[in-house]
Amino acid sequence: MSLRVGMAIAHLQTSDNLLILPRAQLFAGVGLRIAILISVLLLFGGAIYAQSNGQVGDPAALVINGPNDSTVFGMGQSLRIKGVVKQGAISFGGDVIVEGTVEGDVAAIGGSVIQTAGARIGGDVIVLGGAYTHIDAAPDRDPGSMTMMYAGYEQELRELMRNPGSLLTPRWSSGYLGLRILVVLFWFIVSLALTAAMPATVSRGVARLQLTSLRVAVIGLLGAFVMAVGIPSSLWLLPAPFSVLVGGLALVLLIIAGIFGRVVIYAATGRWLQRRYFQASKNSESVALLLGTTFWITLTSLPYIWPVFVGVVFILSLGLAFTARYRAGWGRA
């Protein structure tokens, strides 16, 4: 039975039927897929709240006339294709309006793909943040092509693609502050639950972080480098069953590290804050968790410097996950 992979947030469909594509077909067109992957990472890093629809009559659209043998890009603007594009077309922060022919794939990040009457798209259609619409009841598409669409949040993605620096400067609004408070409460509850379920494991992790924090950070950094290089290489080079196994194990490790490591970091930070500033409640585990959670969520919400603190938490979390079986004084005489 052939391997099937899917995306939880994507609707993969041909002209009539919903389908899940094999890995080999999903990774066809390497250059365009890499650009899509980068945009997906930007999608999960931004804060998005509302939706809007793209406009077909964009006066700032880049018009492509005549034949074009390469892939055309629209950076922060829409594409209007009236001629013939041999490769593909992708717009970051705008729509792709196909009035002529595109032999390859068509993608829009923070926009929509509009196929007008009589137009042809030979490859796949990939839309993140918008919609795929066509005027003809049966659009001129290759029967083997697919449509991958994540609808919604078009305006936010459009602004993000046109101004990537907005990721570093979150908007301080009542909605944003309310969201951060909910994040604090969520991780506080998770920390309480994990501490109650595995008190000895969390305590060992806190002691290990306090006594050997530099060593834990070095191991986490090396682990992150090995995973960043080894996992993509194994996905490309290994047979499909082994690549799925490696990817699944890596995903499990990241989830465990993300939860366990965060809780240990929050607990260690909260205990340090208690000893230094809150002597009256220095023996309260719940107060320590709340202090540590609030402290780190605040740091990861600061403009411009929040990626640094996110990276610190990620590296330390990986290091704690890799060294979870060791005690606090491991490696010492």
C-alpha cells in the first residue's frame, strides 16, 4: 500500500474529488515548494485574527505579457498573467490572476488565485490565506493536478508578506494582551498538571538546569543542529517507510521537548524569582510556576528581541529532553 501523507489544514482536491497525495508527488517542483515552506513558517510565527477577500482589479498588479520561460514572482504585489508562462507563478502578499496560460504551478501566499474564462493552469494550485476561484464551470486544468487551499486570514497574511518586519513588532492592543494572558494561563495549567503527574522528573530537571545549565544548552544546540541537517536529509534519501518513521520520531521529540522543557524552565525561573524577590511564598510550587510562566511569556512578547528568547527556550528544552535520564550531577567527579 502506497504511503499517503496529508496536511491537517489544507484541502487537497482535484476538479471533483478530495484526495491525499503521495509524498513523491507532493515534493515535486522543488524550488516552488521551498518558497511555500518558508511562507508556512511565517504563517505560524505571526499573530493573525481577521479575514478579508482579495480584489481582482488590483491596480498595482504586475502584468506579464508575452511568453516567459521562467517562474514569475510577485513580491508584495499581485500578478496578472496575460501571456504564456512556461514554469510557474507565485505571489507573496497578492493575488495571481491567470488570464493566459501557466504551464507549471500557481501559488499565492496571502492572496487568491483567480482563473478567468479561457485561461489554463497546467500544474498545481496552492493557496495560503485566500481562495481558488475560476470563471469556467470546468476550468482548463491538467487532470493529474491538485489544489491545496488554506482559506482565511488573507488580509493579515497579505500584510505579513508585504512587511515581514511586522513579525518582530507585535501590535499592543487589547486583543493581543488578552491573547497573551490566555497563553500564560494555558501554560500555567499545563505546568501544574505535568508537575503533579511527574514531580520527581520535573524536580530533577530543575536541579540539572540550575547546576549544569551551560552543558544543557550546548547539548541542546548540538541536537538542534543535528536535527536541522539530519531530518531533512533522511526524508529525501531514505525510503518512504523509514522517512515517515524518522519524521514521526522527530515530531514526538519536539513535542516532548516543547512541553517538558518549558515546564522545567518555568519552574526553575519561578523558584529563582521566589528566592530573590518573594520570600513570603518561597515554598509555594504553584506561585513559582505562575511567576516563571509570566516571566517567559512576557519576554517572548517583547518587540524585536522575542525571537532571541524563543530560541533560548527551544535550545534549553531540547537539551533538557536529551539529558532527561541523567541526574543533576551527571558527568562530575
